[in-house]
Amino acid sequence: MKSKASQSQGLLLFRLSQRQLFALGTLKIRELVPYTPLSAIPQSHPTIMGAATIRGKTIPIIDMASAVGYTPIAQKELSKSYIIITDCQRMVIGFLVRAIDKIIECNWRDIESPPNNLGKNAYLTGVTKFDDQLVQLLDVELLLSKVFPPSPETTRAILTDVQREKLKPLHILLVDDSKVARKQLSDALDSINIPYQVTPDGREALAIMEQAAKDGMPIQLLVSDIEMPGLDGYELAFEVKNTPALAQAYIILHTSLSSEISVSQAHQVGANEALTKFDAHELISAMLRGAEQHNANV
């Protein structure tokens, strides 16, 4: 199975400092525009520089360098700066960066997980090399969660006792390379006392599922991100559905990309459902549908 994600997604390389190259997956990006004058947004987060009107739409603009801990972009640098317009978590947001480098093709299997010693505030989901330079893939979900904290309504689900008892016996595996997304998923299940396993890596997820099947306790609900270094969510779903010992798992893929294409591709590789933004209610509703299907097949 050649991943649809790796076929269609490259990396946009850009700079927040003079030395370090950063990257975003191109599926998250709507367009690139030179710096344009901004209007102030009162009482906004310190890293929000203001709002730009682009193609008739007002878009908040975040100083990405400042947001991830680098020196804020100075007034004298603005004429050479660019705005990356992204469509992520059902929000259109602009990120101001010091310079755009280039767009490159990328085999997402070659992207490695970031070192464990970076600390909890490192905004990275992966690292790779290009022309012998280290490229750091930014965790946009984590960044946005700091600037736009999610409301409690989206992070907590409410279950009846009957619904909880339907989910509680199931073997559940959560997979996501983003620290903030893993925490959101974990918190949603912790808040309703549902047990689960969690991993940041698609390859490890497949290994966990294979071992669980050998142990006679197969994973019954798989919740996985689509965009991941190594084995992405599309590939993971395809492998699961094409492995008889694993194929009964109910697969819920999720993505921060606000794209019908992502949802369509998720179904093509065998996923039962696809979600385009983290919402605890939507997630638990999808998992309950999985529980219903599992119980119907027993």
C-alpha cells in the first residue's frame, strides 16, 4: 500500500531564525502571501500580531517565531516576511515567518520522531534532513492549542451509564504523533473512566495490534491520526483491514485538515469513520458506533 498521504503531500520549508529550517505539510497550507498590513485585534493572545484581510476574508495572523520561542519578527523585517495561510482544525489562520525557503517532495516514512529530551514545550512532531540540513516539522495543533485554548465543551464528553458500559470492555488504541492531540484524546477517555492504550507512532501501533491479536485480546477500536511520520494513518488503516487477525477493528481516523479529500481517502483505505477536528462529543459518538458494530458482530 503506497500511502495516499505520501503521494499527495510535500513539505513547505521556511525559516523562523537564520539557521534553522522548519516545515509544515503542504496539505495544511492554503496559500503563501507576502506580508500585508494588519489591523489590531484587541485583547488577543500576545503572539497574534493582528488580522489581515485576504481575498475578502479576515484572518488572524500569528508571529510563529514568537509563538514557538524564537525572537519575535521585528518591524524592519516585515517587508521580507511571508504569511502562511493554513486550514487546520476548522480554522483559517495565518502564520508570519521570516522567510519561505522552498517546497520539497517528501517520503513521510523518512521523517523520524523528535528526540525525547526536547521537553514538553517543543513544538515538533518529527525531524528529517534536506541537503544535509536538519528540518524540524512543527506541531501546529500544539501551537494552536496554546494560542486558542480549547473550550471545555469540546474536551469533555458526557456518557450515560449504559453507554459507558458499552465502551468499557473494549480494547482501545489511540495513535497520534502530536502531544496535544494525544493529551486531548487521553483526557476525553480519562474523564469518563474508559481504559485505553496510546502510542505516538503508527509502526508501533501496528506492532501493538499484532501482539494483542496473538495474545487473544485484539484491538477492537482504533483511533488514529492521519498525518504521522513513519507509518501514517492511511497506511495503518490499510494494513489493519488487510490483516485477517486485525481486520475486525473499528477504525476512526482523525485529522486537523479541514478537507473532504482527507475524509474520502480515509474511507478508501478501510476506515469506518473520519473526523476533521478534535471534539470529545464527536469522538465518543464515533466510538459508541464502533461499540454497537462490535456487539452486533459478537
